[in-house]
Amino acid sequence: MKSELMEVLKVISNNRIELIKCLTEPKTHTEICRTSNLSPSTVSRCLNLLQKYGIVNKNEDKYVLTGIGYFLMDYLDNLNEVVEFDFLKKSSQFAKFIPAELKPGIVTLKTAEKFEKPYEVVPYALKDFERMHSYALFADGIVAEELIRLVWIKCMGGVRVRAIMLSRSFKKKITTGVKVIKMMEAEGYSSSEVISALRTNLKVKVAELPIQLGILDGKVVYFQVMPDNTLESPAYISRDRKCILWAENLFEHCWIVADPADYVSKLEKNL
């Protein structure tokens, strides 16, 4: 079956995707030639092969896509959009990591605001963190004290947080976390109250991931793919519902593959 599919894709590639796109409505052979700008012999050859593999049906003198054909067209459209994301050329690990069923959703990032320098998203993140009131999902290696402090204050206010900490920065997260608690003590917070709130509202796992991700209240997503060989890649912010749903599903996949980590106990031990 795989070899059959590759043969079909080869023919489609050689004779333009427009042939499939023009079949969303029933068309005669002549109409297909006119719409696709392909020769009659080329159209006939493609149609015969596409019919053979159940991608196109013929009804009387007209041709139309089957259900498989529509799926194939959507995937081809997605692929056409995906190639515009330069970061995918630098991160094979991300492509290997993301499940097949989530790969098409990457195109929802087209609605996102792009920041070439990741640190440029910090002012936006601070404002969004301050507005957060329900839940947050994080997968990151960020050790910025102000961001961590804001999240913990939100935990003390009842916000539920699930965080996947990147393995390479886990020890630094502990060191920074201890420092943040001491800063909060100087502001009048009780360290025991902070620890108690974190035990209740902060769930932590650890993993080595090819992404950094933050989702706040299901209203905004921060996203970055980690390149294979460089330290910097664009960051994205999106408030589009489809993009957020895709990111939440991606986070759940990350959560499943991550390992449990008793982060709060390590904080308490190092105070």
C-alpha cells in the first residue's frame, strides 16, 4: 500500500497539485484540462491512476474527489503552508517528536505573531501572567525570576499550573526557585505558605523537549521550537482558538512522555 501511495504522490507532484484541487466540484475531462492547464493525455493518465487508488470517482462523464481525495488535498495544502516555517528546516528533532495526528495543526501558527528574538515576548508574557486567573500549562526551560515569581503568586491565589521543566535546566530551576522564595519572604510572604500553595496547585514533570510552550487560561499560547544546532529561533504568540487547541493537545502529549519530578520538595529542602 505504501508503494502505491508513493506512486500516486509522484504522479501528482509531477503534474501539479492543481489537478486535485480543481476536482472539489464535479468536472468533465475537458473542464479539468481547461482548469488545470494540463494536456488531455496528462489529465487522462492522472485520472486513471487516481481512480485506480480510490482518490477520484467518475460519475457518468464527470470526475470528483472521493473522501480519500479530500483528505489528500487537505494534507497537500497543509504541506504547502508548512514549508513557509523556516524553523522546521533547523529542527528535525521537533518533526520526529510531534505525533503524526498533530503535525497538520502546525499550520495554525500562521495566525500567530512572530518574534525573531525570543526575549521580545517577555513584556507580553508579564502582562498575560498578571491577567491569568484559572490555569496554566508550561513546557520550558525559562529561569527568569520575575516570571517564576508571578506564576507562584498566582498559585497562591488558586491558579492551577502544570509545568514540564526541561531536563537541561532543571537544576537551575531549583536554584532560581529558592532565590525567588527568599525574594518573596523579603516582600512579606511566608515561605511555608508559598510551599503549601505550590504543593496544592503546581504539578511538575521533567523531560528533554524540542519546544518551549506556555498556555494561559486557554486564551493565549506562547510557542517556540528549539533548533537542533543553534540557540535561537523565533517565538510565537497566538490568541487564535484553533492554535490554542492544537497547542493544548501538544502539551498533553508532552505531559504523557515526561517523567514525574518532586520539584517542590527539592525547593523546600534547599531553603
